[in-house]
Amino acid sequence: MHSGLVSDRSLRQLLAGLSAAGVTSTTVLGPSTTFAGKTSDTGWVVYEAADQVTAIAPPLPAPEQARRAGFDDSTLLGILDSSPTIAVILVRLGRYAVGVFSQGQLVASKTDTRYVGSKHSAGGWSQQRFARIREKQARELYDRVCAVAGEKLMPFEKEIERLWLGGERQTVLGFSKRCPLLETFASRKADRLLSVPVPDLAGLRSSYSEAMRYLVMRSRTTV
């Protein structure tokens, strides 16, 4: 089993190769379905050939299940050629970025820093006091990011098709538990966490291509 994330250009090349590879059937599996033990919240498009199965999880939800004879790339091309409105929230301790993209362009954004102290290595009362201060600073960061996200995302609430979170995993988890705004987008929030090292404007701009990648899994066995 081989797997990896690919860009839209690489996916077009892959589809061209599959078209010439003697695919015998194309199966569209709806959101939250599993292929080879891996669940995708957007579903899978599975191509079966005589000696290989290729499953592709798109960045946006696939339609309901369907099975067609031969090669059919209409589902994936529909997503490739779409211009979705998506939102991204990137959080690390001390820095954040929030943005909305429409037709691939950043149309609303805010990036900023907010101090959160580093971990304290000393023990005893001093360490406990510092930990409480650090927790308070982290909560203040989460609340600030949540407020900014509301300001930037809610004007596009009806248009946003997908919301991605990214940054440092534990920080994103803490933010997710504290920000009630995320409930508004619960059904549209992607499971995959974006890997963006620095939540600044450059990182925010690069997050669009990171979000719109396709997971490809290839196996010599059948589904």
C-alpha cells in the first residue's frame, strides 16, 4: 500500500494515467467512508484495474455513493474545476492567522501575535505559578483567535464550504475546545490538520494549496 498527498496538477496527471490503464470500474464512496482501513471525511473515488486499485480522497466531500463501469473522472474533475470558498484558522502559541479564500484568492484575513510564555523548567511553587500564568495567556490567545475568526468568517458563513484548522496540534486542540464559533462550522470542518510551520501571512497564503490537496492510496489488492 502506497499513499501520499498530491496537488491538483499532479492529480490531473494521475487521472490521465488511469484513463489509459484499463480501469474496469469507478466507485464513489460518500463522506466518512473507509478504504483499506483509512476513513476519509470527504469520501473516496476508487478506480479498479486488473492489477491495481487507486483510491483518491478529495479535499471537498464527494457526492453520494455510485458505481460506474470503466473509467469516470467526472466526480474529481468537478472538484478540481470548482472554485470553493474555504476558511483557514492557524494557531500556535504566540501567533495566529485567520483567512477566507474565494476562487483561490485571499479575500479576508488577519494575522497577529500574542505573548504566551515558554514552559518553566524549575520546580515547586514557582513552576506552579508560572504554569497558571501560561494557561491564562493561552486562554486569552484562544479567545482572541475565536473573536477574530468570527469577524472574518461570519460575513461569508453561507458561502464557506470547508473549514481547515492548522498549526501545532495541542494548541489547535485547546483552541477547538474553547471556541464556540466552530460549532457553526462543525459539519464543514475538515478532519485533516494543516501543516503550516508559521501562522503568518505567507503561511496563510500557502495554506490554500495545502488544504486543497488530494490523498491518494494505491494497492495491488482489490477493495
